[in-house]
Amino acid sequence: MTSITGIFSKDDAVQEKVYEPKPYSNPYLVGIGLGLVLLAAFVIMGRGLGASGAFSSLVSAGVQKVAPEHAANNPYFSEYLGDGSVNPLKDWLVFEVLGVFVGGLISGLLAHRVKKTVEKGDRISVRNRLIFAFIGGGLMGFGAKLARGCTSGQALTGGALLNLGSWAFMMMVFAGAYAMAYFMRRQWT
Amino acid sequence: MNAPFFKFDMFSVDFSLVVAFIIGIGFGFALERGGFGNARILASQFYFTDMRVLKVMFSAIVTAMLGVFFFVAFGWLDLSLVYYTDTNLIPQIVGGLILGIGFVIGGYCPGTSCVSAATGRIDGVVYLLGVMAGIFVFGEIFPWISDFYYSTNMGRVFLPDYLGLSYGMVVFLVVLMAVGAFAAAEWGEKKMAAKKSGERK
């Protein structure tokens, strides 16, 4: 006998108790919730959300650790390092991103969705998927620096504040992704 | 009400980090609820099978945009004190394209990959390493691309000013566009689901 959850199927009979992951929430409600978090950031802090900026601080701090002089001479890293009076990791976005990790974990635990796995389509090996994840991340990191922010800092934040550059950016993200989607279909579908 | 609170010195810089952490928890929680810790869900946006990315993004933008608009209208929020970046049109367009390409190759954006890594996805962890590598490369070659990086600077550009429309009118148009996009997304998903079940037969 096979149920929807698979709990009663023969293969899984060994597993004593299975917590099935709950389905994801209604996207419109999630969007409203996310919008309220963003609004809270505007009202309380006078700034929006972000993600890539925290990793710029982290990378800059790392470069400083390994090659302090090189970091100080580089105009990009040195901007994140400041004048040295404050630890570069004592930064608003760094703490916000720490919160993102914690918030994601809490939500995942509550819905039984925390699982050590690799997300991919059926037609690609784990190894290749991870190579693509690294390449995609690299492009994303580079692109976000050029655009002065990523999906959170530009599209969400600047989108809600009606920033021209953010809207231009957002349209281009969708354009780039849709243009590339055909070539990446083996990874996802 | 005088907002943004932080800009009116209602709390210290140290406390702002506590605020950052709490806001981050809300952000991460929402992303995970939406399914954005899962690269397959995110990628399906670009194959028209599940338009969650668009639905969540636009309903978030509309919610926050309406909130800001009304707070400003009531005189509670001083928009000039809310930070957003200058517009550097061409670098932002090129950056957006690179980011979009990276999105469909890597399966995440930086924020969602944090949630993905936090919920055990190895691809999310590897993706984050890639992000840091990309930032490192950007920083290293920055001296050679800084002219381009700073090009086409237009300062702080507020869309209503740019379009010569009132704030309220642009807000209304964005809401209209979002509702249209939601309708199109629902229609597209049904269409794709019908096509898929047709293939199975």
C-alpha cells in the first residue's frame, strides 16, 4: 500500500516515524509578511534589507586578515574596512544576515523542512549541480557589486522606494534569467 | 510619529545591531515560508511552472510601497531620511543581467542562499562560497573597472520625479502592474500544468 506521504510503503517501513515536510505557505501572504518586515526596516532604521553587502564585509575582513596591506591599498575592500576604529564585521547588514540564517532555520524546523540535501532536477549529477551553484554564486556576487546590491538591496528595497536604478536592475534580472533559462533546463527540469 | 526612528536618535548604533538581527529573522522566516530555501522552487519561476518568486516579490514590494506612501502622506515618515542607492544606470543594467544569469545557473540569490544553507542544502552552501569568490574577484579587479562602476551616475532618482508623475500616480501604476502580473502568473501556471498533464497522457 502506498500513501501520498509514502509512510506506509514497503521501502520506508523501516523508518519509525516520519515528519513530512509541510507545504510552503501561500505566496501572497508570504509577500505581505515580507513587505511588512521591509516596511519595519524603513520605519525603524531608515534603510531597507540586504544580503550581498554582508558578504562584502566578510570578504573584505578576510582579505585584511590574510594581506592587511593589500586590503588597505584596494579602494573597494578598504571602503568596507573603514578607518580601523570599528571591526568591519560590526555592521548592520552582517547582523541582519545572521538573523536571516536564524529565521530561515526556525521556519524550516517548524515545518520539518530542514534536510541535508542538494536541490536539483533529475537530469544532472550532484557534482555538476554543485559546480553550477558555485559558478552561479560567483556571477551573482560579481553582478551584485556592479549593481550596488542584489535582489534584496536593490529589487525589494529600491523597488518599494521607487528608485529608478532598482527598477531598471529588477527588469534586467528577469531578462537575464529568462534568457539563460533555456540553456540551463537540464539542471532544473 | 517621527520616523525613521534611528535617524531621530531614538536608539544607539549598538542597539541598531539588535534591530538588524531581529529584522533579519523576520526576513529569513518569510523567505523560508515562501519556499525560497529551495533552488528548484526558485528556478521554476524561469520555466513558468511555479511563479512564486514573482508573486512573493511583487506582493512584498507593493505592501512596503503602500506602507511608505501612506506613512509619508500622514507625515509620519520622512522619505528623504530613508536611504537608497544612487542610480548608475548602465552598471546597474549590466549588473542586473549578470545577476539574472547567475540566478538561473546557481539557483539562488544571496539572501535566499542563506536560508538554503541554514536549512541544510549543500548547494546553498557552495553557492555562498561562490558569492564570496565573485565579490573577491570584483574587489581585486575594481581598480580597472572603477571608471565603468561610477559611470552614468544620475544621483538619487525617485521614479515619480523621473517620470514627471505624482507619487500617488506611480504607486497606483505599480499596484496595477502587480495585479496584472499576478493574473498573468496564475493563468500561466494553469496553462503549464495543463500542458504537463497532457504530456503524461
